[in-house]
Amino acid sequence: MPEAMVAASASDSTDRSAVQQVDVAVVGAGFAGLYILHRLRKAGFSAVGLDEANDVGGTWYWNRYPGARCDIQTVDYSYTFDPDLENAWTWSEKYATQPEILRYLGFIADRYDLHRDIRFGTKVTSATWDEAAQRWLLTTSNGATISCRDYIMATGCLSAPKPPEIDGVKDFGGEILFTGRWPHHDVDLRGKRVGVIGTGSSGIQAIPKIAEQAAHLTVFQRTPNFAMPAHNGPRTTDRVAQFEADRAAFREQARWSLAGVPIAQNTFYSWALSDAERRERFEKAWGEGDLVFILSQLWADQGNDVDGNTLVADLLREKVREIVKDPETAAALSPFDHPFGAKRPCLETNYYTTYNRDNVTLVNLRDEPIKAITSTGITTDRRTFDLDVIVFATGFDAMTGAIRAVHPITGRDGKSLSDVWKNGPQTYLGLTVAGFPNLFLITGPGSPSVLSNMAVSIEQHADWVVDRLIEMRDKGLTTIEATDAAQQGWARHMADCSALTLHRLANTWYTGANVPGKARGVMPYTGGVGPYRSICNEVVSRGMLGFRLTGPDGAEQCNDGEIVRLQPDVRLVLNMLAEMNLPPIESMGAQGARDFVTEFNKGRPPGRPVGEVLDGTIPGNERLRYRLYRPGTTGPHPIVVYFHGGGWVLGDEQSDDPFCRDMCRRTGMIFVSVGYRHAPEHRFPTAAEDGFAATRWISEHASHLGGIPGPVLVAGWSAGGNIAAVTCQLARDRGGPQISGQLLICPVTDCSFDRPSYAENAIGYFLTRSLMYWFWDIYCSPDDRTDPRVSPLRGELRGLPPAYVATAEFDPLRDEGIAYAEGLAAAGVPVEQLKGSGHFHSSYVMVDVIITGAACRAKMAEALRRFAGLPAAASDERARFERKPQPAEINAAAG
Ligand code: NA7
């Protein structure tokens, strides 16, 4: 039963004296608002929709500039909640025009009879949480004040156009137009001199259309954007066939995908493809005319690795040079200041060819900034352009603008949302804000929103929110509010996700950089639609984790905590492993486990190229194999003797191949991975003695191996870290070899199993307590376990080489690694620690799978370089996007 005392209705909204009582108020009558109203009504809530516009449509109501279209294929950019609806509407084009999308939304409003619940032409002027009534009070520009229990902002992400920011706009004698507020009447640009400022998606769509009409078009471009052809036309047959083959599966795949479009993840790596193969994949993507496709299907490293990304960007720039005839214009149109995808790329139709027209001029504002708008046109540093019309395609105060700027929102204890967000938006799940009970944001900052197919994200948000309202009603609860801890945890998880992307290298509206003075930070959730959905579901299944819910008579429920503490890619990998339901390694027997690991490793990404990889053997009683990784630079190089992981039972000199390659590239040093002997065939102390013997031999043969004679370094992961640590102790005690530094990664250092990390991470993080017991049992009898050659923590720690000890938060071995580092420090050994938060035992060696491990490896590499007396490696990531290429260079590159 609706709790409202007065049913919402548009007709009574003109009575200013009455307070309209509803269960829920929803601002916005676009994709999100319409669906929410429909769901609320079906669930029996009374609701009112409010929109400043005079009809439904949201962003599609306002953005009616020439050429406006969606750039997610319309088969994807549709509601999916009602299978009958999918029969009732068929899009006419691959990318629908703004008028068609507006018709669709009108059709939806009619079909579900939504108009009657929406107050159009009505702005909310303030929203205040009434603590006593436990309700929101909304004042409006038109009609009755509203009292509602729940307040939902379905205001869209790109609804608040940016002000012009250029002096003199008021002086202009001609017509000023904004793409984001295009007039509803026909705009006749025939015979006019038109200037367009801005070359984002709106400008890129509008410019070719305006050029067809105008006498002359001058485009004022501050930053060139990546754009590729939309290849619009009738709906693509393959995509539609895929949809028609199994509609439900198609939609379900979209819901669990990264971008909300049913495209599988790609597992090709740029360095494993030839130039010709890369070009072939690129041409296919270029021909596809699909943003999600080209953003994800070229190679797996295109979105998170600057080198992989630059390969795409170069091919895109090549296309610009092919299409645009004037080399200087082509150079000016070639994006240079951001990685491809880090700023919203655009789909275009005739955009680049427009610059081959005689009536179009491109003004590069990087060379000649705008000085002012005058009564007759635009003046730059160098020239004056007389204009009849100026079109601002300058974008939006994105994501927060539509929430924060539209009206004051005052939450608990009189807190203003603007104040709370002054240093950037803070949310839990992008859906709620601590201190603002019963306020919900749809596609707000902190949700996948603009990095996804909005239609899919909107349905997920709306369903999640309305389902919670239903549950609360069923349980007699009346308020819901995020806790501070949950919100802080979400901010950290957001930052962890962003670190996986290249967004940090671009100034964009995603980060607030397009609005002067706005706080900076990646606002959308970059972890993907599917992972986000699973997190939202997990919040519920874990008893509304991170929310405080209250009801009448002091009823309260709060299960406080952070929903994701693992690094996002660690979470994905562990979930995947859990789904595989593998038998425990320790149940396979030693040989079975070795076969399993070999098989498992076949599926991992190939390691990156290094200068040379060669295999050899170390002579001696037992010939030990090794694999040497040499950098591509001129030698000789310092040598790192490396010991692989595998609990003294599993693995060989090749089993940490991607790690050795990666570290060889990062350090510029030779890595020699040693194939020491394993238990049960060779029990303690064979592995330790082999490690020591191999290090001595490598040190003695450094020149022969292409290394610098003198001290070597040692490194190892897990049991290999144990061998590296032990080798340092043996080398000190046995008069050499000289070791200049030790890198111990999640090392085994002690035979005690009672440190907290063993209990906290005993199961569920791949390396389990039971697996560690198994390794110990196979390698070492209980009587030997306190021997420093297997428990180096129990040995003498003075006089050892400087150490870098990396541990992982979710690793049973964490605390013994920390204890070793602390022990070394206490013994006067220079030691640095890396405590990888959110990481598990395998994080650092799962190269190109656990992408977040890369930043940690970069630190390890720096430590090794320091130990070897090398200067810090130059990190030029940002510098690569700071310099604008000159036309001459571009032409030279084009050959
Ligand atoms: P965008 O993508 O923010 O593009 C705005 C454009 O306007 C961009 O080229 C800006 O250059 C330019 N701009 C902004 N302010 C100025 C000033 N003051 N002077 C000169 N040029 C300026 O907005 P859109 O409307 O095109 O697209 C928004 C989203 O809608 C789009 O990403 C899709 O998701 C749909 P800058 O790059 O800041 O140097």
C-alpha cells in the first residue's frame, strides 16, 4: 500500500499551498527516471517525477543539435526489462538519431502510462532532509512542495552544460547556440558564417552537418579527439542476428560484461602479434564502426599499458593523415595529449572529410588561443573571425554538475552536499552518500555510468534501488544510509580500479578537468559493469554491508564494513578460480600437482619480449638447469639470480617466465632463473644448497654470461624467496659469493604457522594453510624445520645484504615476511618493505593478469637498481603525452 496521504498527480501540482506527499520523488524523466517510475508504480509506491523539461527525454530532450545520435548501437541502447517491449519497438538505424530516441522514450512513457506521474517544467529548487519526519522536503519552481520518504536523482551525467568561460559572449551581436540546449525551433544556418567551439562528441557530430549548410564554418579546436567512423546505416545484420538468436542470453551477457555490451574480453597481447596482424585487427575494428569494439578488441593491453595503447593511437593518427588532405590540418586534428580511450573517443560521420571542404577552416587554439568574443565574432592571438552564429559545443559540468549544481541538497545535521563534495564526490557504490539518508543517485559518480552502456547501467541501478525499497518496506524499515567506513572503502576501491586504467594520463570531464576549479579525480567507476553488478549483489547478500537501516521505535540494523578489500583484478581472479572449483593442489600428489601447474601456466599471457632468452646448465654433481633473460640494451649488465616459487615441490626455471621477463625489462638487468631440485625426490636441504651453489657459479661466471663481474643480486618469490634469503646467509657464512642486494617476494621465512596472517588468510586466497602444510611436509621433516637453511628468520641476521621485502595483505605468509624484514632492520641491515594492500600471494608474479601488481614490480625493480648502484629508471609515462608533435614530424612519420 502506498503510504502517501495525497496521491501524486500532475494536475494538482499548481496548488502552492499544499504539500504533495509521496513515497518517492524522482528527478529526471530520461531513460533512468522513466524506468524508475515504472518500477516504483509496479511495486505499489506512490511517486512523482520532476523535470525541468516540458516532456520526457532527459539528455535527448535537450541535445537536439544537428547530427545528434547515440554512439552505442541501438540494439544495445534499449530497455531490456520487458521482453514484449522488445517486440513492440524496432530501431531503424544502427545508431539512432536524437529524434528517434526521443520518440522511443515518448513511446515508453505512453506504453507504461508514465506522463501522469511527472511534473514537467518543474525544477527542484532545494531538497532538505527533515530529521523529525524522516523525510525529504523538496521545494520546486512550479507547484507544490513535495514531502517524500526517498529522493532519487535520475538527473543524468551530462545535463548541466558548462558556461562559456570566454570573455565577451554578451557583446556578440549574432546568435549564440549551445549544443546541449539547442533550440526547439528550426535553426537555419544557410548562408551564415558559423563558428563552432569544441570538438568533443557533440562538436564532432554537429560539425559535418553545419558545414553542409553554412556559407563558411570555422572550427575552434582546443584539443583534438580520437574519432572513428560510425559506419551508420541500417542495423547491422550480425549484431541483430546475435540478438535474435537468443535475446535473453544476449541481454544477460551485456549485464555481466565490462561495458554493458555483449562483447567478450580479448586475450591477444600486442607484443605477441606481428605488425601485420595488428594492422589487420585494427582495420577490422575501424571497419566495424563500434566504440566498444575498438576500445576492447584490438589487444588486451591497449587499455592499461601505455605501449599497447600507443600502437592503437599511432594507427588512428595514420587514418587522420590519410583522410585529411592538408597536412597541417591533419597534424592539428591528430590527438596527442591523451591515451586512446582515456578521454571519451567519438564516432564520426564525415567529420574528417569535412576539413577537405573549401568552406571549412580549422583554428588550432593551441597555436592561437581565443582572446575574446567581440560584437562581430571571435578574436584569437593572431586573427579575427567575423561570424553570424557561434555554437558552443563545449561540454558539461559532468557527473556532479547535474546533482550538485542544480539545487542545494541538505542532509543530516544540515550538511550540504556541495560542501561534502567540495574536494570531489564521495559515494558508496555511486548510489548513496553518507549523511544523506534515503537519497539515491542513479548513474552517479562512483558508478560505471558514462563508461558503460547507460541503458544497462540504469536498469541495474534502478532495480537495485527499488528492490531495496521493497525489502525495507517489507521489514518495516524506513531509512537507509551509507556508513563512513563503507564510503571510504568505496573510494579506495575506486582508486584501485582507476589505477588499472590510463585515465590518470588524461585531462577530461571524467576527472573534472574540463571545468575550471573543479576537484580532480576519476569520477566514474572503472571496474566494469559486470563486476559492479556482482559487488552490488554482494552488498545485499552480506546483510546490506556498509549500510545503516533504521525503522520506527529505534529499530536499527548495521553491518558495517568495506565491500571490496581486494585489488579489483585479484578479486576477479579469485572469483574465477572459485568458479572453476579446482581440486586442492595438495590432493593431486607431487607429480599430479606439477602437471596441473604446467597445464595452468599454458593459459597465462605470454611474457613480454626481452633482448635474449637462453637456456643452460650449471655444471656440478647435479647439473642444474637455468634460463637467462638478457635486456635488449648493450651489456654487460648486473646479474640477478632468481629462484621461482612452488613450495620446494613445484615449478622449474621456466615457471616464473613472465615475471622474469618483466623484471628484466624493468631493471635492465640479466635475470638468471635457477632450476633448483625439488622434493619429495630431493628433500631439505637440497633446494637451499642448490640455490647457494647456483649463485656461486653464476657469480664466478658473470662475465661469461654477459654480466658485470663482481657482486650479484638474488631474488625469489615464495619458496624461492626462502632460497634467496637462505643463500644470502650461506654466502655470508661461507665467504662468498658477494651479494649486493636481496629481493624477497612473499617469502617463506619461518616454520611457525601461528601468526595472524595464517589464520586470516587460511583459505580462499589460493595459497592455503593446508597447501603450506603439504609443502612443508614434503620438503622438510619436523626435526629440520628450525634450521636457518629453511627458516632463515631463526638464523643470524647481521651482516646480510640490503633487502627489499614485498608482502601481500591477503597472504598466509604475510606476517613471516614482515617479521623477516623487521628482524633484518633490527640487525642493522638496510631494508625496505612493500606491503601490498589488497594483494594475494601470487599477485606480483601473475604478470599481465594482476595488472595492479605492475606498480609493485616497478618499485621492486627500482630497489634492485639501487642495490646494483644504477640510477633510477626514467619514468616518462606522463611526458609522452605532454608534447605536441609538429606537422613536420608527422609528415616525416607518414613517410
Ligand atoms: P566534451 O566531450 O566535453 O567536449 C567539449 C569540447 O569543447 C572539447 O573539445 C573541449 O576542449 C572544448 N572546450 C571546452 N571549453 C572550451 C573553451 N573554453 N575553449 C575552447 N574549447 C573548449 O563535450 P561534448 O558535449 O562534446 O560531449 C560530452 C559527452 O556527451 C560525450 O563525451 C559523450 O559521452 C556524449 P578540451 O578537450 O577541454 O581542450
